[in-house]
Amino acid sequence: MSDGPNVSQRLRAVASLVFLQMLPATLLTPAIRPLFANLHAGKEWAMYAFMSVNMAGAALIVPLLGAYLDRVKRPRRLLAALAVSDALLLILVTLPIPVWLVLSLRAIEGVAHVGGATILLAEAARLGRTKESGRAMGMAGAAIIFAIALGNAAGGFAVSLDWRAPYILASMIFLIVASIAFFSEDEVERTASERHLLSLLRSYRRIWFPTGLAFIERFAVGCIIVTFSLFAHKAHQMSDSAIGWLFAMLTFPFALSMYPIARFSNLLPRAIFVVAGSILYAASIFLLGYSPSSALPLVMIMGGIGAAMLFAPTLCYASTLVDQSHRSTAMALVNAAGCLGMVLGPMAAGMTAAIFASAENPLAGYQAVFAMAASAIILWLVVGARWLLVQFRKEWGEVIAPAAIASQERND
């Protein structure tokens, strides 16, 4: 595929659709408590379950959906169907129905939502050639994080009007996505072979490290979301508004860094960004438990940049290390791993905080969570050291050596 204006235009269109499709993910966050307060007697356990059961459903089903997508010639028709399902399910959860049914519908909604994101990420991967995967995945990744960053603010405004408003707005956005997807269908050429299963297993083996990295990055986020809010209240006497601004200092640098880091990953070995990002991300999470209030904004910015240095190469690896016929499966695996991380992260954080809670030091449990999350990142870096070394040597030969030879030839 030529890298002409048509491809650039299509990449921008896909990134815009990714933004719209991901916006409802955090649009609903401020409206979860009002939903259960108004319809379900304020059951707190159900609120926590509502925040995680969609990710659990996606983690279980989306890999199977990804394998199916690699065989589908018209994936945008499926995207339209999933977006319509998402819209209907979000309206249904606002009805006076039993809690078990609300949570069941939410689990199905998670499959539809993450499945739709998988379709769009696979499309971005197809548009970006191997040498241009940084641009394609950088645009898509930045769209995801900007949607997450802006979703909370939009949801907060909507819920101030009516507690149902975020659900209605999210449903309307999904219907817009469905309309665009249905009327902009492109047929995808599939090259699946008779030995599809065998080649699929080889593809899994190639991306085991970036898939695990997606899990660890989301696991760490899941660990700190609730933990840092509680810690900041007790350690720094911060208001909810101030904590919200600190999280914005994490998400916006994350989003702003995605595209340039992904583009630079075409000029330097991606393994370098993974190693540097892991260290920066782990250090920033650990420092959350020991930094003074004045230093927290800088720590959050460091964390956002570090997370982008992990997320951008992860998407690029998933789009380039597998056969073209398996890119949907690769994106599904990355998304499912991230969903699983977001499910297990808060659980691990809660258990760690309880185990290390101390009457002498009320902050000890929270500090232990930050240390645990940081250690998980470094541990995965150690586990994947050999894989990264192999990739570094390969990428050095593909990126740096040709550039050095060309420079030498110009000097001669």
C-alpha cells in the first residue's frame, strides 16, 4: 500500500473513529455512583463490580472475536453491529432491573466495546506498513488516550444535568460510530491459509512479551487509580478536584507523547523505548508514595510519558510481528491482556493495602501498593530481557545500520 495522501487521510479518519468509539469508556465513570444510588440502594459492591465486570467479559471473549475477525472480509459491518449493541445495552442498564441483570448486561457491553476497539486498531495496523506502523499506531493510540482523558470531564458535566445523561450521551456516540462504520465499509482482502491454526500459534509466540507488557501497564494503572485517591486524601489532604487534576497530568502527557514516541520508534529500536519507559514508569509509580505535594505533578507527568513509551511500542509490535492475516487477533490479545490487567490490578491493590496496613503508619498499605505495582513492571522487564535483546539487535540492523551506511556513502 502506498504511503500517499489517501492513506494519510484514511489514517486520520480511523483515528477519529477510534476517539469516538473509546470516548464512552470513561464518560460513564462519574455516573456509576448515581446509577446505583438511584436504582439499587447505593450498593457499593455493585459499583465496584460494574467498573470491572465489563473488562472481565472482554478479557474472556475478545481473543476469540479477534481470531474470527481475521476471517471476516467486511469488519466494519461487524463494528456497526457491536456499536449498536453497545448503545442499547447502556440504555438498558439505566432501567429499574435487578442488579445481577445490570452486571450481566455490563459484561456483554464490555465485549462489544473492546471488540469494536479491536476492529479499529486492526484497521489502523493494516493501513500502516511495517516501516510506517509507528505513525499508524501512534495516531490510534493517541486517540484512545485523549478519549479517556476527555471522557471524565465530559461525563462530569453531563451527570450534573441528569444522572442518566452520560448513558444517553454514550449511546448516541455509539450510534454515530455505527452509522459511520456501516456507510464507510471497505472490503478487506484475506489471505488465510489452510494451516491457519499453526501459523496463528506462531503469531502468539512472537508477541508474548508485548501482550504481557499490555497487561502489566494496565495492571499498574488499576493498582493506582483507587489507591492514589485514598493516599492523596490521607497523606496530602487533597480534595477530589485536586486529585482529578493530578490524574489529568498523567493522562494528557500520555496522550500527547503517544504519536511522537511511536514515530521515533521508526527511527530508533523500539526495545530502547520499552526499557527506558519501564524504568521511568516504575520509578514514577513508586515515587507517588514518598513525594511531597509540590512534586506530585512532575511525578504524574513522568508516569504519563513512561506509560506512552510502553504503550506505543506495544501497539507497533502487535501490528508488525505477526502475519498480516493475524493482525486482528494480535490486537485482540493486546486489548484482552489490558482488560485483564484492569480487572486484577484493583484486586491486587486492595489485598496488598490490607496486608500491609499498619496502625503505626496509616500510609504503609498504600505505599506497599505503589511498590508492588512498580516491582511488577520491572519484573516483567527482567523476564523479557532476552526477548528485548533479540529485538534490539534485529531493530538495530533494520533501522540504525542502514542509516549509518547511507550517511557514510554521502560523506564518501
